[in-house]
Amino acid sequence: MEFFDSWPLFFRPYALTLLAGAVLAMVGVVATARRQLFMAVAVAQTSLMGYAVIAFFMGSQVNGSLGAASRDAVVIGAAVVAAMFTMLGGRENQSAEGGRLDGDERTAWVFVTAGSLAVLFLAHAPSGMEQARRLQVSSVVGATWTDLCLFLALLTGVIIAAVWRMRSLILLLSDPVMAAAIGIRVSRWNIAMAVLAGLSVGLAVRSTGVLFAFGALALPVMIAKQICGEVRSLFLFAPILAASLSFLGLWAGHYWNLPPGQAAVGVMCFALLVAHLIRQLWDQVGM
């Protein structure tokens, strides 16, 4: 009961964790269907690089009101640009015989480049590496009402868009060639999904840390895939699992006095292992 008694005091970080988990899980369904799940790591790393760049040029001013606004804008903007660069590579360009960079190659380049530049920019910045470390871990305790409203708006918009255009979205994710043949504007959809992914991951890195951002995006979808294989079902089960497991992680973190973000990701990892083992056993029995 102590955990529930703590909700009035920690309502913002608790609610933000649940909302961010649900939003990221729905973005994770799109990334999984496009086979671009690793995109989230590259985008999160680019957000970190954006912070490193602005910390290098602004120094101690980055923690002031104007500096914080500039920092957030650069972090989120860098995430959107990285998402567009990686997700718009397109599966149609994938080839092992040279030519244009495919999606995986773009993602790998963005991840390595952003990671190296972040360290280089922060190498001589005052307390720069310490600030980078804080972004890498989950810092959901410092959530604000602005963070909460942003993720609530994102979740509402994603749900409305998914329900309104579910059939087009499923066709686009499963067979983009057919989607283009029947008149769906594939390029516009791809740009919209890339912007959504970058915005969601960028906001999550800023509000909850890199670990929770990637964990909530990838793990609930992996768990849902052990239960169902249809994209339509994944859009339903993944956010529910993300919010439920995040809630259990918050409870575990409160009970054992653990960092909430890491606790939530740990619960998701354990749930994925259990779900995978149960699915393996189910398949063997079915055979």
C-alpha cells in the first residue's frame, strides 16, 4: 500500500512512465514491422550527441532557462533528423552488392557517428560527461507537467491516427508496393512515421533517459509477438503490455528502492524471457 500512497507525491513521474511506455510501444510496432528496431538506439544516441553539441557551445549556460529550452530543442530536433535519415532508407534499397546505403547501414553509421561525436564534444566540457551519463540512465523522477502533457497529446494522436487509418497503415507496413499501387502516398506516410519516431524517442530521452526509451520501444513488442503475430493485434497488446509492465517496474522500484526506469526495463526483460519460454513450450506441445 505504500506504493499507492506515494502516487500523490510522484504522480508526474509515474504517469509519465506509463504514457511514455505506451507511446514508445506503438512506435515500436512500426519499427518492428519495418525491421528497423535498432533505429531507436541510433536516434537515442543522436539525441545524446545533440546535447553534447549544445553543451560544448553554451557551457554552464545550458542549465539556465534559455539554455534548457535550447538544449531540449536541439535534443529533440536531432532525434527527428536521425529518425528520418535512418527510417527513410527504405527496404527497397537493401542490397549486398553495393550501391546506396540500406536502412541497417544508415542506422549503423548514425549510431557510430553520434556516439563518437558525443564523447568528443563532451571531453573537455565542464561536467559534460556527468550530464551525458544522466541522459543515458532513466531520470523520470524529474518529470514536469509539460512532459506529461506532451506524451498525453502524443498518445491521443497516435491512437486516433491508428484507429482512423488502421487498414492503410497495416497494408503500408506489410506490403508498401501494393500500398503504392492502390494510391496510398507511401512517401508521406514514411515521413510522418519517421517524424513520429524521432519526436517520441527524442522526448523520451529528454524525459526518461536512453535506457527506458529503447527498452519501452523494443521489449513490449517482442513480448506481444510471442502472443500474437498480426500487426493489428500488436498495436493493441504492445502499449497495454508497456504500461502494465512499467507499472510493475515502478512498484518494484518503490518497494526495493531502485531507479524506476531501470526497474521497469528489468521487469520487461524478465517478462520477455518468460513469454519466450512459454511460447517455446507451447510450440513443442503443439507439435
